Amino acid sequence: MAEAYIVEAVRTAGGRRGGKLAGVHPVDLAARVLDAIIDRSGIPAEAVEDVVMGCVSQGGEQAGQVGRNAVLASKLPQSVPAVTIDRQCGSSQQAVQFAAQAVMSGTQDVVIAAGVESMTRVPMGSTFKLFYDAGLGKNKSPGLEEKYPGIVFNQFAGAEMIAKKYGFTREALDDFSLNSHRKAVAATQGGKFRDEIVPIAIETADGAEEHTADEGIRYDASAEGMAGVKKLSEDGVLTAASSSQICDGASAVLIVSAEALKKYDLKPLAKIVNLTVTAGDPVVMLEEPLFATDKALKRAGLSIDDIDLYEVNEAFASVPMAWLHHTKADPQKLNVNGGAIALGHPLGASGTKLMATLVHELRRRGGRYGLQTMCEGGGVANVTIIENCDWQDGDAKAA
């Protein structure tokens, strides 16, 4: 089977709800990261054979095949096709896997995996609520009700179930979340996101500027401040401060074959080592990354200690904490530049967003293997393992 390589990986800086990216149409936001892939890699735009775009809330400005619309709004020629996919929070991680599978199968040689979500302009849940309010159907089918009677699938409830199962206290969750902000602050101030962020031109009250810094990071975050946030449920332990932030953003990854590397004189950043997706309990819902990681490592012939960096999406603090508990992974390797609690979780864009961070940080540190996983609606989880193309034995550098 052919090998698949990551040549470029980029993202926008996250925008808070109603923040700096609120004035940018999601199609144009996605188009800008597609443009950046072409500009930074140097590959001819016409060489791209497909764009696989993740997006969760496919309504309003994100309806009508947002992936194809992004291609048409970008510098890619109209001959480049696109498809929009929804695997909930893992949509653009699945885009990476679909793109890699196309390359590995020999079907295509150059594919862009991407994702976009403007949670300001197309609010989470709006694609259900608008139809429901208009009297157009029910959210739960009779067949689903028969198999899961009386159950309302709810990610917040699932996150609380995980916290209860593993015995996580409010204080422990808050501490994890505070560290997410502190790591994000250090990464931003240290310039660690510089290689992955695509500046986005925006208009402000003071004139035109470029959005280049993640808006959600709380530079003044404190334990006292975390403790003062109201719990999401009266008998729970999670709060908005220990949950991912609503976010606007887009991201993209260029995946090519070995033949394309030679043909277009491209420099590979990382090689795809393993692609795994599994599904489990749809009620607890968010625990599946634990078991998906077990399967991915076994299939790759690796142990958790072989992995140099982990990106586990911080949908809620209880998820990566449970993942650490289950895998016995080194917490010093987890989300080293902060996670979605500080940086935001732009749903359909988060998969390629995390991949951009993982690829660049793995190379910066001189590590060999990186692993990315995230929980997804319906009890699904993706795991992607990559290998640094410049890694040399004994050459790992200090962070």
C-alpha cells in the first residue's frame, strides 16, 4: 500500500463567539486556509485532486456544500472537487483519514483535508432547533426510541458520567482547565503557534487588522476564578470553565503520495502511520477515545510510551483526564500547548486544527510519533498516528 505524507498543516487563530472572526463568512474563512496551503507548500493549485471538508452545523451560511463553496471562493480552480462531511467533533480528523485513505489506495495523489465552523454565524444546535421550531419533524426517530427508550443523547450528561465514573472532583477538573490556559499562554508568548496560524484580515472599529492570536485564552486565569464559575448542573462537577470554548475557525492539511512529493518537489512534514475509528456507548458518548487509542496502538505495533506527543481534544476536562487514567500516558506529553478549554473548539475544524498543532510541535521538539484523538457525538472516536519525517534516533530536543 502506498504511503501518505503531510506536507503542510495550517489553522486560523480561534475567534470567540461574537469576536474578531464573527464578521467573516465561513465560506471565506475556509477559503483562506485553502489558499494558505497552496501558498505555503508551493504546489500548483490545479494539482489538487479533491478537498474533504469537515463541518458539523451544515445550515445557513454553512449549508449548500460548504466545502465546494470554499473551493470556489479560494484560489483553487473550479475544476477541483470537494465534499463536506460530518462526523461531529471529529469531522475534519475524519477528513484527514479519508484523504490519507485516498492517497494510500492509489486513487489520488494530492488531497486537502480541511474543516470550518463559524459557531457565531451558525450556532451549535441551530440546524435542529430551526426545523423543530418550524414543526418539521422530531429529533429522535421511532426506531431509535425503541432501542434507547426515554434517553436523550447529551454530551454534557456524558461528560458528567465520565467524571463520576473516574472519581474526578470539581477541584481536579478546574486544575486541569487552569493548566490548559497556562500552557496556551506560554505557547502564544513563546511563538509556538507562529508556523501554523494563517493571518485573517478583519475590519475593526479602529480599521483593518490581521487576526493572528487565539481569542479565548485567559491570560489572567486563576484557581480562584475557576472556582467561582457556576456548575453546568446542580449535582455535577463540570462548569463552563472546564468545558471547551465556542469558537470560530478553519484549518487545513495537505496530504500527498510519495510520487507527488517527487513530482512537485515537496518537503514532507510527517507520514501517516495509523488511521483508526471506533464506536461505543452513545449514552456516555465521550469515552470512546480511550478504547480507540488501545486499538490504534495495537494495530500500529506501538505502546503509549512510544508516542512523543498526544493531542486529545478537550471537549470537557473529564475526557482527556479519563484518557490519561486509562492509557497511563505521560501527562507532560498531553496537549502541551493547551487545548480546546483555552484555545476553543470550532467543531468541524477541530480535527485539522489539532493536527496542525501536533505536526508543528512534534517537529519543533524533534519527537518521532504523535497521536491525535477526540470524542465525537454518538459515541464515536478517531485516532490518527503520525511520524515526524525528520526524526532521527537520539535526536530528540528539549521542549
